[in-house]
Amino acid sequence: MITTIAIDDEPLALQLVTGYIEKTPGLKLAGKFDNPLDAAEFLTESRVDLIFVDIQMPDLSGIEFTRLMEKGPKVIFTTAFEKYALEGYKLEIVDYLLKPFSYEEFLTAVHKVQKLLRLEQKTPARVDVNNEFLFLKSDYKIKRINFNDILYIEGLKDYVKVYTQNSLKPVLSLASLKLLESKLPENKFMRVHRSFIVNLEKIDTIERSRIVFGKEYIPVSDQYKEKFQVFLDKNFL
């Protein structure tokens, strides 16, 4: 079963693609959204396999949404404008459906996704453990973030802010704090609040259940206080 969402600011277009999804065996509609910002919030907590997304939308275009999205779900563009096809393929989308598209064209695109997913399931993924850095999408670029440079990370509604010791401005990326936490070495980083992860090696001062980084105070919430205290006890003279 391929879990799917659809994003389109045009009600009739959204109704068409969701109708196609619901009547296609092997597809499960997990959500439909009339703007990409709501879809981005949904994706911070839910995993999907395939996204149908319109290109021309207010606030955030389908192309911008795809650039910022964490790599994982397959993407099929749905649009009334053929001129965006080249841009779509640069982003390695699976297919490009030109409105108004038929159910037959829809099925052809879905079959491409099914073949790709089957191939990926047959090919064992090679996992290299990396305890030195990660890459984040930010400002339409991919930036390398060295773990040793991170002071702390703040989670917002749809984004994370990564504060480093070598920059006055944080790196802003469309990702969930939970996902980023899973990429960090557990022996170096700890979640101390619903909205904050800190680099344990960069802690210099603790004041009244708050971790001090320069002029910034990171609270240690009750939920994480016991775990943080264990860390302190192990390193306390």
C-alpha cells in the first residue's frame, strides 16, 4: 500500500486527483491540502510514500516545497503549465502530469512510482554511520553542518533553527526536530525541552535549570530534567 497525499490550491483539481487516488488499488489517501504549508506541518509527524503537488500556488510553490522537503517521498507534479517540466526533472520527481490529465495518465505515473519502490525494496540500503556532520537544505542550498560546531537546535512549527559557534545567524531548514534528533549522535546531543536540543560538549554554564549559551537561556523542562540530571551526575566533581 502506497500512502499518498495531494496538494493543490484549486478545489476542482484537488478533488480530481484525490478521486483518482481513492479509486486506485494500492493507493491510500492520507491527506489532502489546499496549501503546502499545511502539508509541510503534516509531514513533520507523518510518513508518506508519494506526494501529488501542484506547482503554481500562493505562499510556496510546488517547486519550492519540493526543494525544501526532506528526501524520502516520491513526487509527481500536477500543473497546467508545461514550461515547468525541465525544472521538475532537475528535482528528480517521478513524473509530470499536465492538467487536465486523464485517469490513464494518472495510472501511468503511479506505475512508475510502484516500480521504483519495488526496486528500492529489493536493493538493500547501505547505511554508513556518521558522527561528524550532516547536510541540511537551507535557502535553496545544501549546507554541511559539523556536529562539533553546533551549540543548540531550536524546533519551530515547520522548521528547525541550528545555532552554531561560527555564525551569528542560525541555519533555517524545513524539517522536524524529531527527525533531526534521530540523525544526531546520542552521546553528544540531548533533547532538554520540547523545542530544544543541546550539544552536551558545548555546555559551559547552567543557571536555575537553564543552559546558558552567551545571552541565550535554554530551559530544561520537567519532562527531560531527570535524564539531564543523570548526565550532570556522571560529570560532576
